[in-house]
Amino acid sequence: MREITVRDAIREAIDEELHRDDDVFILGEEVAEYNGAYKITKGMLDKYGPRRVIDTPIAEGGFTGIAVGAALTGLRPIVEYMSFNFSFVAFDQIVNNAMKMHYMSGGRFTVPIVFRGPNGAAARVSCQHSHNVEPLYAHLPGCIVIAPSTPYDSKALLKAAIRNNNPVFFLENEMLYNVKGEVPEGEYSVEIGKAKIVSEGTHLTLISYSRMLVFCSEVLDDYKKKGISIELIDLRTIKPLDVGTIVSSVKKTGRAVVVEEGHKFAGVSAEVISILQEFCFDHLDAPVERVCQMETPLPYAPPLEEETIPNTKRIKAAIDKTIAGLL
């Protein structure tokens, strides 16, 4: 094991898959000459050349369509969006072509394509660069949605995504790129669709993913000192969702709080709570709480940004409400 950043883990995954499979290539804005807007593809142009590491114009609709066509011919493109907000420009190609072609062709065509890049808020990039796209794309059939939080999961799940024969949205977070963690030297795997129990507990289940898992982790010690044992679950994959792990945990603890960076209405937390109502209703000792982004486009001003997205203060308030009577 060695300690590397999320950025390095993603870079290693792409590099290893480019080396392993000649059908894999990456395209997007500034991925080649500039080494990537976030330096994910640093050195890859020199190593693999301009046929497999391709700079594109600022035209997401165009290069997404090209990538979908390439996937239909048997290649395995990785599409990098400088921000997942910019994927909206290519919504027609993503939804009506990539996500529906397998079904519409009666299974004759597969679309092995990975859409990846930073998702959600960074630091003061305002609302046009800060949307969380996972509820939008996960709502539609025909795709997989992955949102890891650690270097270990980022590398393994990206490699699994590249090898998958379906359209995969691999959602990164700019604020996690420099986060370090242990990653094995050799090949290893993490199953798509399998959540991770980060820490076991008995009094409450705290469910989250991506950057919000960092905030959730920060509150555990405070409650441990109070004698409250919290089970923390990292979803890792949004679609397919690991219903079994979530349900088993909440049946054990009897209480749950769900934290997502996106908005509340029709969000990931809404789907998780619906599952808990369906399968855990008789086991719940308190209503399930959720902590989400405020119902507003993300402000630019730092104090407003800090208050708009979930934070430890709001997570603690939700937990305190759920465990009222235990303290």
C-alpha cells in the first residue's frame, strides 16, 4: 500500500486502462496539450499520442456525440467534462443516444462510455459550475452513476467503469482531488453497486457519498464521546443503489440521517428515504432526517456558500433531532 491523492488515483486508473486496452481513449477540453484542467491527464499525450488523448473545441455537444459514435463502433471513450454542469450542453447526446441506444437497438448495440469530471461545488465557482447532476442522470434508465470519496475507491471504480459495457457517469469532486489515502500497488477491484460501511455503529445510520462523506466523518468522534454509536455508510454508487446494505444497517440502528450535497426535492436522499420507508418502516424509532443543499442556486460569496451546502453544524442538528431521547 502507498498513500496517494484522489487526483493521482484517477490518473493511474486512466493510464493503466489506456495501456491495457488499445480501444480506450480520452477526449475533452484541454486534456492533451494542457495536461488536463485539473492535471488528471498529465503526461498522457506524450505517452499515448494525439489519437488517444484528444483535445476538443469548447463544444460539449459535438465531442460527446463523437464519443457516443465511437462507443457504438466498439471503442471505449472516456469523456472529460471540465465541469459536469457543461454536460447539460450535450444532454440530447447523453440521454437520447448514449443511454437509450442499447434498448432501442434491441440489444444489438452497447455503448461502453465513461463520462467523468468534477461534480458539485468547489470553492467560489458560483452556480453555473456547482450543480450536482447525480439525481438528474440517475433518474433515467440506461446508465450507471458512481460518486466515490476516497483514492482507493476512485481508482478501482473508474477502472470498473471503463471496462463496463454501459454508459457510466463517474462523478468526481474538485475539493477531493488533493485528499490522500492508501491504494494498493497492484490490481484490485471494488464492485459497482456496492456501498461501504466506513464505521460500524448501533444507534444511528449516517448515509452519504462523495465530498459530503468528509463532513459526516468529522462528526463521529463528537458523538462517540457522548456514548452515541453511529454507523457511517458511503454509498459510492448512486445507481445501482445498494439497497441491501442500507436496509440492513437501518434495521439494526432504528434511526437514519441522509446527507447529500444536491438539492432536496427529487434528490438522492429522497430516493434513499423512500427505500427506508418501504423496507424499514416497522424498524424505525424516529423519522428519517436529511441534510441537503439549500433550495437556491449556489451563491458566490464565501459565507453564503458555506451556509448553502451541507456542513457539520447542520449534520449535527439533524442527528440530534433523530436521536432525541438517547442523550
